Amino acid sequence: MNLLDVPINQSVRIVTYSGGKGVSFKLRQLGLCPGKEVKILRYAPMGGPLMVDAGGRSVAIGRGIAARVQVEVI
């Protein structure tokens, strides 16, 4: 499942992500690498970004990038 399919307040672990160097660079800048546990905080309305708790930090991720992140339920 990808990050967009996860319900709010569900903890998941990042397995992998697809895309080019830009996607990889952006996610690593935000501290979201494979093996990292994250929790969905909220989805912005009208197709906006989603807020993710990554190790105590709130990070906003666009839906295009979130669709490329494959996760597993913990």
C-alpha cells in the first residue's frame, strides 16, 4: 500500500519508494528513508498535502510524492 492509503493516526513503516533522484533527495531531506516509522496526522482538504509525524517532527508531503512511498502496517 502507498502512503495515501493509510488512515489517520495509523503508524506505518516505510518499505521503499519509487521515482527518480528528485523524489529520493526530497524524502531523505525530510528524514523519510526506508525502515523509518511514520504516523499520518492529517490530510489537507482539496487535494493538499498530508502531514506526517516522523520521529517527533511534523512533515508536510505532497500527494504526488506520497503516492510513490510504499509502506507496511506495523
